[in-house]
Amino acid sequence: MHIGLNGKSYYGTAGAEAATEITAIQDVSLNIEVNAVEGSSRASVWKQAAAGLRGWTAEFSLLWDGTNASQTALQTAALAGTKTAFKFTDAASGYGYYGDAIITKFGFDQPLEDGMSVPVSLVSDGALTAESPAA
């Protein structure tokens, strides 16, 4: 069994390996999406579909810390609309995913009875690659 506490997340320059760890990160959710292209005709009584364009999204939150280097770097990329490399792994086994994305949300949440946080959303800009450790 693997727990999220052991996961690692990284960012870096688009087109290169994301090698700088994102610190103070909390929950991470990564989703791969495939559009279904309708291929049915009147001659068929069953719907038919083909795989269309693929993409991926990710969402995570950071504990608010205005002096945190990774938070500052991601904020700078969000404000500039800069494409950024990301990598999400299971640190124990080396399995994970990596790809380039744009930051579509960089928030600042201040709940009354909880810690301040920064919700972040990503949308893919190109392929997501699955990584597995060398055998």
C-alpha cells in the first residue's frame, strides 16, 4: 500500500525534466482525459466511438508561505502564463507521470478555521508520459 504522504511533486522549465521539488504541497489529483468521438450511423443500433484528443489536468494545494521558493516560482509562472514542466511520483517505487502544463488557477484561500492555502490547477500542454523505474 502506498500513501499520499510519500508522493513527490516537482516543477521546472518546460521541455526539460522537472527536478525542483514542490514543498509545502498537500493533496494532489492528476487526471488523464480522452475525448470520445461519436462514430455512430443510422445503420447501427449501438453507439460507436473512437478515441479522440487526449489531455491531462492536475490540481493541488500548497500551504500558504509567502517566502516559499516553489510557491513563488509557481506564482511567477501563473502570472506570466509561462508553460512549466511538472512531475508527480510515488517516491518509494519511482512510478509517476510527467509533462508540460500551464497554470490555469493560482488562488489564495483564507478559511476562518483552517490554515491559509494556495489552490493550483494545471492544464496539459502536450503529452503526459508515464514513468516507471528501471528494471
